[in-house]
Amino acid sequence: MATAAGVADGPGLHPVPLPVFAWLEAQALRLAEAGEAPWLRLTQRRGRRAVQVTNFVGVVRAPDGHQIEVLPKVGKAMNGGGDAEARQLLVEMLRCLGGFRHIQTDSAQLLATHMPLLEVFIGEFLRAVAHLVQRGLRSDYTAQQDNLFALRGKLQMAAHLRRNLCRRDRFFAEFDEFSPNRPENRLLHSALQRVLAWTTSQAHQQRARELCFVFADVPISEHPATDFQRVRLDRGMAHYDGALAWARLILEDVSPLTGAGSHHAPSLLFPMEAVFEAFVAKHLARQLRPGFSLRTQACNLSLARHRAQNWFRLKPDLLVQASKVNRLVLDTKWKLIDGQQTSASEKYGLDQGDFYQLHAYGQNYLDGAGVVVLIYPKTDALNKALPVFEFPKSAGLRLWVLPFCLKDKRLLLPECGSLDTYFAAQTPTVLTFHEIVDPSQEKALT
């Protein structure tokens, strides 16, 4: 949550320069007037105006270059920790997203250097492009037309007569030229030019200039969207995959700032719900017992039919299957709830709409008999499973609210063992080859 500079810093409050705060206020007002989904909203804290980013994480760069990092609230979720730990966790969680699977930054080094997130992203892109350059740029044959001194390719007779009626030393011809001017290279050159304008790191600026020199014979992409449609990662182009994934994130609109103006302020903001879901899905799959598989974003069922059409798709975040039979439905929620509340009116901070949603999932995906699960981040206030919830009209359907430990990357199961059929109770011990020996041979090895 940001406030104008000069306001005393309090819990959850971070002062920013006045021009930056005015820009953020303008964005929040624009969203409110346009009726768009708000990623930023106006609020008040201690009688002062403030702006709050809602359920998004990443980095925002104001028009004047001021960078604002929006980190997940992990102070409660990981038993303390400051911005460095939150930054480390965010990078680890982003690695679970498809577009960020190429992040290879050493988290320990990141934690030590306190590198800004935008510079982390830029550094990863430059590393990917450098790896590509080492493997070599790919060229392709492209059709060109030119007025040449020597005939090359196919003579374009009509254009030749029109242009060279009085110049018998020229030939207007169409020919194929083997050139690095192909969509993939144009996109990478455009992304390099953009991050060169973004970065404030001297090392990144130097590396970007060196890589731009390699692409000197390649023009920048005038229409990135069209060039992305023409990308062909065919045989021998696998080493382009990582760099192009970053180029897409850099060149395309991947933040809720779309349409916010022509200031070209780079902003990479991502829904925390999606980030948390991807993080849980990756690590939960490893916790399943053999014979079970995890499916993400299943959407083959609908809530109702109307005039032979399916209405209101039911799309649970996670679906556990065995032999293609649905066994367990799970939904992730990035929300800090209080599992220690004793008042019935407070209801742990749970949302009634989530229960309606999970009930619909259970009725359709599990035929009204089985287990549905709501997954929240583990905190001191939610460090174990809540008592099971039952649906009076659906006697065979139960709902569990379970915490997911961000630090250990594990779902905490109910102590009663009711879900042990699906999940391993303990993390399997990973041993190296030389550790698995016959106890009788232990002395021989020592």
C-alpha cells in the first residue's frame, strides 16, 4: 500500500514520491470511472490518502522511472521475513508459471544482492539471449526485389521495363536471400532495445549493447503481434524457446496497465491467485501417491444446459484422478484466514461463495459423493486442517479446508488420515546411489 512521500511509514504503508503517488491515483480513478477490473484502488489509512494494489504481484515502473515492487504478503505465511524473503518466494513461485519457467536465477544470490524484480527479469532475458547467440542465430531465405547491376533470381519483366527502359545496366529482379532477418530475430532485437531503455544496471546495459551489436543486421519488429504469429520453432530452433518466451512478456501487454497511456512504463503484474495455483499444482503433484494424477483447469462440465447449450462452465483449479476417474476436487485461494477463531459469526474469514462453488464442483465432478478441498496459504493462524465441513443435503460430500506450507512446499493433511489414500503422509526420503547399501557392507564402505 503506497502513500505520498512525507507520510509517516506504518504497518503495510510505503511512502512514494508525490509525482508517483499522483500517477497511481490517476490510474485508480481511471479504472473506477471505466468500470474495469481494478488492480489498484483508492483507500485511506490513518486519515491519509493511500492506494492499494489488489491481488497482484510483480513490478510497476512509473513514467519517471520510479519502480514499485509488489510482493506477496508472506510475513504471516512464512513466520516472518522481510522484503528479501518475499522477493525470493515470488521468484520461486513465478517459476511455476508457464511463461516464467525459464527463470534460473540462483535464489540465494538474489536474496543476498536484493536485486530489483525488474532487473531480475531483464537479467534472465539477457542470459537467455546470450545462450541463443552462443548457439548461433538462425537465418532463412526471404524473397526480395531490387534493381541490380547483375541478374539474380527471376527477372520481373514488367517492372524491369518500367524502371530500366533507359538503363540497360540494371535488372529489376526477385530473388531469395539467406538472411537473419526473420520474425524470431526481429522480436529479440526489439526486446533488447526495449530493455536497454528500461534497465538502470550498468552491467545489464553493457550486456544489452553487446547483444544488440550481434543483431545489428536485423531490423526491429514493426508489428510484434504479427511477427509472433509467424514464429516457427522448427527443427534446430529449440534454443530460441527461452529467449522468445521472455520477449513475449516484454513486448506484449501482460499487465493490467493495458491502455493506461502512452508513457511506455514497463509493468509486469500477475494475479496472485494464478501464481499461487501454479505453485501448489507443481508441488502437490509430487505429493500424490502412485496411481493418482493431477489435472489443472479441468472444464469439461457445466452447471446447467439451456436449449441444448452448456451454460456456466465449472472449472476447478485442480482435479485428482485415478485411471481417468475423478477422485478429488481442489481449489486454491490466496487469502489469509484465521483458523483459530472461535466465534461462529466470524466463520474463520471464509467466503460463502467459495462453499457454493465447491459444492457445485462436488455435485458435478464427484456425483455428490466424495471430498472437495479448499487450499489456503499456511500461517500461524492456519497451521493445520480445519474440522471437516459437511453438506446436510449431500450426505456423501465433505469439504476440507487445508493449509499449504509455502516454505516446505507441502499440503498439510488432516490428522485423522482421511486423505492419506490420495497423498503421501511424509515426504519420501531422497538418497543418492551410494547411500543405498546392504547394512552388512557398511564397514566395508567406511
